[in-house]
Amino acid sequence: MKIGHVEVENGILLAPMEDVTDPPFRRVCRGLGADIVYTEFISSEGLIRDARKSTQKLTIYEDERPVSIQIFGSREEAMADSARIAEEAGPDFIDINCGCWVKDVVKRNAGAGLLRDLPMMRQIIKSVVDNTSLPVTVKTRLGWDRNSIVITDVARIVEDVGAVALAIHCRTRDQGHEGLVSWEYIPEVKKAVSIPILLNGDVRTPEDVKHAFETGADAVMIGRAAIANPWIFRDAQHYIKTGVIPEKPTLEERITVALEHLRNNLEYKGDHYGILEFRKFWSGYLKGLPLAAHVRRDLVVAPDMEVIQQRLDRYQDEVTEHVREQKERREKYFQEQMEVSV
Ligand SMILES: Cc1cc2nc3c(=O)[nH]c(=O)nc-3n(C[C@H](O)[C@H](O)[C@H](O)COP(=O)(O)O)c2cc1C
């Protein structure tokens, strides 16, 4: 499938996530098979004031392409200027956030706030499209609430002003991240426009990815499930191609990827924040492994790379020992059963 000039095989994308989809995490997800990755959302007002928090988010690693920079705002001029600034950072796309549900954002009529004012949404999208040579995409929700589902009108606007794709988080603004997702709107939207439609919301497994494509969506975007398991991209790509879900990653694979991610985090954020902001990823990397709770408890308070590395080395020995003990116990049990039965 094709979005703008970028051709991708299946169209399984990493969703933009504040405090999560920074360059080190995006690199992990691209490496594991995400077809396109998105930055965290970036405030247009912050970008035009050159605020460090916003400009730092423009960093792109060459090996994570194709990557989209996501911006948000409610003033046309600020969005136009920030589109130019974002373009200088050299992404493959610019994405406009019209779906953020957070109070501080919507009260300024940005993010999902624009779902209450479609003429304004049109102007905002147009101001970005008119001020960049890059392909522009939009990410939004079904509507403000259940009584105001406007997604088909939004899709027509997005296409009409020249944006090249629309990602739909299949919830309304008042649902936040909870409650049922409504993928059933996708076929209706697909009928109304010819730009690619990207389905988002509660895609958690390779089977979900397949079902999501069955709605007619051109691509599927994964958020939270990737934090808990970045291998979802590898697994879903393989499942779509072959119908087979690969074996779970081994302990060694998980530790290798986690440490590489952590090293990139330290390089990107410095030693202190690199360690601190990595803590949210440990439970995902260790999920389902034997003795995971113990090691996770130690890793989330570990102060530096050396302590982490030592703890993980010890953990690998503990797991080897644990597996050996379990095997012995099983063998002893079968032996006893045999003795009883003879
Ligand atoms: C921690 C977190 C941060 C998020 N930040 C953004 C963001 O910056 N921009 C955006 O468009 N959506 C953001 N979202 C919404 C996700 O992109 C996605 O639409 C939502 O999580 C539903 O998809 P999922 O069920 O696959 O997680 C965020 C979600 C989470 C959980």
C-alpha cells in the first residue's frame, strides 16, 4: 500500500504516543517491523517559540524512516510556521493531531477540540498542506461524542484540502482511551473517500491486525500494545504474510533488544533521564518470563547501566537454574508416578 510517495508492504504502523514514541523507541519498532513510525505530538506554539521541549522532539534517526512528525495546534499561522519548521527536520510526512482528548489541549480548540468545529479543522489542515512540500496526514477520532459522529465529513474535508491519508482512532473524544472501539465506521468512511484510511484503537494481537484489515482499512496503527510488546509488528507482519504466528522472542532476544533500546535512550536523553524514562518499558520486555516480577522490581530502581547489566546477567543465571529445577522436579514426579503404578 502507498501513503503519499511512500510504498509499504502491509501497512502496520506505530501510533504517535506522548512520552513513548521518541527516537529510541521508534527505532526498536521499525527494527521489529513497523512500516511507518510517528513522533510524539509536538505543540505548534512551542515549535514557533523554539521551546526546547518541542524542538527536541524533531530529532529523527536515519534508520527509522519512514517517519512522520505529528504537530498540533489551533492557530492557522502557528500551524503553517510549525509545518515549515517540521519540514526542515526532514521527516517523510507531517501528521496533524485532531484527536487528542486531553483537557488542556481541547480547551484551546486543538486536538479533538477541532471535532467541534469542522470549518476550523479544514482551515488548520489546509494551512499545513499549503505550507509544506511534504505529504500531510491527519489523525482523529470518530467525533466529539456518540451524538456527534462526524468521521465521514472529516474524511471528505481531509481529502478535499489535499491531505493524503486519515488515521482514525475509532472512539469518540468523550471515551478517552476506554470503552468499546467502533471499527464498524471504517467501511462507511472508505466508501466516502479514496485516500488511504488507517484504523487505530485496541489492535492488540496479530489476529486483531488481520481483523482490522478485514474492515477494508488500508493500514493499521498500533499504540499501547507496542509498549507492552514491540514484537507485535514482527508477529503481525509474519501472520499477515503466512498465517502463522512466530514463536515468542527468547529471553536472550528480549534482553538484547531492551539493552540496545536502553543504550539509545541514554545517548538521546543523558544518563539520568535515559534510565528514569526507560522504567515504563521493563514490564513489557519481561512480560511472561519466569521470575519476571523479582527482576522487574530491581530494574525499576536500578540507578545506572552497570547495575542493570549486572542484574540482567544474574537474572539469566536465575532463569537457567529455575528451568533446571523445574525439569528435575518434573522428572522426579514422573519417576514417583511410575513407581506407584508398578
Ligand atoms: C501514553 C499515550 C500517549 C499518546 N500520545 C498521543 C500523541 O501524542 N498523539 C496522538 O495522536 N495520539 C496519542 N495517543 C493515542 C494513540 O496514538 C492511540 O490513538 C490510542 O492509544 C489508541 O490506540 P491503541 O489502542 O492501539 O493504544 C497516545 C496514547 C497513549 C496511551
